Amino acid sequence: MPIELLGMIATTAGSESKAVEGPAVDAAYVREFSRAHEEAGFDRVLIGYSASSPDGFAVAAAALHSTERLKVLIAHRPGFVAPTVVARKLATLDHLTGGGRVAIHHISGGSEADQRRDGDFSDKSDRYRRTGEFIEVLRRTLASDEPFDYHGDFYRVEGAFSAVKPATDAGIPVFFGGLSEGAVEVGAKGADVYMLFGEPLADVAEHIRTIRAAAAREGRTVEFSLSTRPIIGATEDEAWKKAERIYAETEAVIASRASGSTLTFARPAQQEPVPVSADRLQQAARRGDVHDERLWLGITRLTGPAGNSTAPVGTPEQVAEALLKYYDLGVTRFLIRGFDPLGDVREWGAELVPALREGARLRDEAQAAQREERVA
């Protein structure tokens, strides 16, 4: 099946290797960043979430109105806005932007400190159960033609109804992420797309088997997305030299943050438990900086449990082939974002994006031919 390529936009420039500068919300940058993704051939962009970041719905609206075809994936944390309200917000935005361009990503929250900044003091197991209820109420609100009641442990509504429904038959796709205890059950039961970090191939294959089995027990199927940070060069040697530069730049940014600058975000007062999905990346990094020939975990090891930080390194063709090995495992969506966020998007549009699409097409054709041979 055709792959979906996702990017990630922010409201100001910066990354692990490039210190954030400028205002918290740079409207011109949001427009430029969004248009760059559309011009590079991306299908959708993720708008991330934290307790100190700009509002994702507003950012999504700006991105949608700055482009013609680009879709958005709005990250949010259940627990702060009622699911019936979120359903109406999503459906309204869907109608106002042409239909079929809006999706939502549920993250249950890996940082206790960040949850508490918004007033949530629940434990992780409760947050996952709450997410499960949230998805259930959200879906019913978007689909129900009649008022409905719902009595759960976390949400209770009576006569819930939304006059605005999704603008197209595609509805509002539901994305989900997390590997903690209880997460797989929630995602298998409620997600359309399960988002995974860029772990080594064997680890991703195991996650896919586990999640597919859980979904099958619910009578469902789910699709999979993989998140990585490609580093490309005209030659393989050039790409690895770029990786070395990114590592050095990241070291410098980390050192500047330790200098007492008032512009840096406050760190938690005490060390927190590491989310399971992020901890798995750290475990892989401790086993070695490079896996599966070109999956580089140098930044993962350097920055700690920060989530999406693993980078396939090589020429556009080599990186495309490395990612397509995950396609062979069942991944149909790839979220790629750069250490030079805007510059990388423009560079990827020239060769990496076309190579990924062409590689997936050729694989699909080969599989179709094999099926025909077996029938014959």
C-alpha cells in the first residue's frame, strides 16, 4: 500500500543541535515550515505537545491555512480537555480546512513533572486507562447520530451529542503511542495507527507482532508509524561526517544549557522514571552506537531519554532502503524530522522522499506479482 510520509513542525527554529532562538511563536516560520513540507512531498505534519508549548490546535489551523493539501496530526494528552469538546474541535477544523486533513495523536504522558505543570497528578497506569476511555468517547461523539450516555472511571457524560461530524468518510484518524504496561491494550483496542520509535529492526518486528496479536484479540487491525531522524549526504562518508558535526553541535548546546542561561527550560527537581519506549532506545544505545548497518544512536546516548532521536545515516538511496526494511515488517507510515528542521525537509524533498515512495511502489508490485504466480 502507498506509504504516508509525516514531518513535524514547530513554532520556532531549533533542535538538539541548534539552540532555539527567537519568539515562542513565529507565525512566518510556521507558514514557511508548513509550505516546505508540502513542496517536499510530505503527506502530513505532526504538531507536538508539552505543558509549556504553544497550543497545537491553533498551530494546526495555521499550517492547514498556509497549505493546500498538507494534512496535520495534532498531539494531545487526554485528561485536560473533555473528549466531547475535543471531538467538536477536530470536526470543526476538519470542515473549515477542506475535509480529510485532520488527525489526532494520543500521548498519555511520559513525564510526571510535565503532567503536573498542567495539574495532572495521576499515575501512568491510570493515564493509560483514561486514554482508553477518552478514545472511546471521542469516537462515539464523532460517529453517533443520537445522544448517548457514557459512565466510565474517568469520564461520565449524559446525552452527549455533536452536531458537527467529520467532513469526509475518512473521519478523524486516531494515532497512539506508548509501550508501557497497559499501553498496548489501549492502542490495540482504540488506535488506527500505532506510533513506534526507530528502534533496531528486530525490536520493531517484535513490537509489531505483539501489537497485532493484541489487536486481533479485539477483532481489529492497526497500522504502524515509525519515527526517525535521517542524516543524508552525497556519499556515505559525507553523511557520517555530518553525523559527527551534529554530535559536536549537540554537545555544545547541552553545555550552554548547563551554563545557567535564563533562556533554557527548567529541569525537573528530581530524576524521573524513564518512559518504557524511551528507555528501550537507551538500552539499544548502550549496546552500540550503530545498529542494522546505519541506524545511528549517538544522539540517543548523548541526550538521554528524549524519545525520537535515532538516525539512519547514508546517501538518500541508502537511507531509503534502510527505512524500507521497516516497510517490509509492516510499517506504512514514516515520521522523519531533521536536526536542521527546515533545511533537512527541503533537502529530503529532492531525493529521499521520491526514493521512499518509489521503493515502496516497487515492493508492492513485486508482492502483487508473487500473489498472481501463486494463484496461477
